[in-house]
Amino acid sequence: MEVDLFIPCFIDQIYPETGMNMVKILKKLGVKVHYNDQQTCCGQFAYNSGHFEEAASMGEKFISDFPNTRPIVSPSASCPGYIKNYYPRIFNNTSYHNEVKRLSANLYEFTDFLVNVLEVTDIGAKFPHRVTYHDSCAALREYGIKEEARILLANVEGLELVEMRDTDVCCGFGGTFSVKYRPISVAMGQQKVENALETEAEYIISTDASCLMHQQGIISERKSPIKTMHIIDVLASGW
């Protein structure tokens, strides 16, 4: 199988090692990867901030950056969720209508692609730690995945998964929400970290780097005895 890689802004600018680990895993599974280094932001931040014309312009470029019929795999649920749900609205009754349908059908978050397309549930990873899992709003409510990450974690040698209280409650990041409503965002993040600490886990795991970045900021500020880690980095461990 051959796939295109879609690397969101947070991965590209802040967590590039997660993107590289995704490539590492795909290559181990015999998947040939293609990366268009001209790709840029999908436009989610612009759209969420009410800059709809700018979001449409960025969306047009994004569509042109992925002209193939290959699966498009991303280490995030947030951007694929946005594209699947909002590109059809942005480009409804435009010349991009059919291109958006093709793009949406071909776009996958990484754990969804592994479990439901490749039908792989065991990467051969080893991670001897106690962890808890955070369901990002984008993954759970926009993209629509929940069990895929847990299935993969269950097959990681040495890993113990302990569910936290209110795992499906927002951590408070919400993109520009964390900037516009900082006190609320911080309070929500603090509650999420407290719930994770109750499990005595060593790591908070998620599919979305933006949520992990927000929670890690709170952890670092409070010097809490827990860390954050992307699920891809877990799956790339121990082999």
C-alpha cells in the first residue's frame, strides 16, 4: 500500500519526532509513504476564528496539495475531523465539491488507519509504564473514534492502561479558545491533569498533540509527577 502523509502544524512545528515515528511505523508495516513538502495549514484556526475567506483560500491550497487517490494519513484527529466536517460546508456548490468528497473519503487519523484499514492491532511495541488515556474532543466528537487507540495500547507489551475519571471531558485547549478564554481553559486543563494524577499513571496518552501540549504546560507549571506522550510515540517504542 502507498499513502500520502498529512502533517499538521502542531506536529511540524512542535512535535516533529511524532511525525517521524509515524513514518517509522508505516515503513515497518510495509507501507510506502509520500510526503508533499509544499503542504501547509488546512485552515482550521482561521475558520474557528471567523476568518472564513482565509480558511477557504487555505483549503483550496490544501486540496491541490493532495491530488491523488491514495489514503492520506495524519498523526492527529483534529485536522482530519475539521476537513471532513467543514470542507463540505465551505466548498458546497463550488468547483471543489467533488474534490472535497474525494479528499474526505481518503483522509484518516493514524489509529483509525491502522486498526480499520490495515487491520493491524499489534505493532510489537514495548512500553513498561502505567498510563491513562485522554479522549480529545476532536477525536471523539468530530472524527468519531474511541476504541481504536485503546485496542492498540492493549497490545503494547508491559503497558498498563488505567482509565481516568471523565476521560471524555474537554481538557480546555480548544485551539483559539485557550487564548481568548485563558482562565477557563487553564481551569479545565488543571482538572484534567488532576483526574490523570488520581490514576497514579506515569503518562497521559492521546491522539492529539494540541491537547497534550496544553496539559504538559499545566504539568510543567505545577511540577506534577506525570508526563504527556502521543500514542504514536508509544507505538514506536521498544523495537
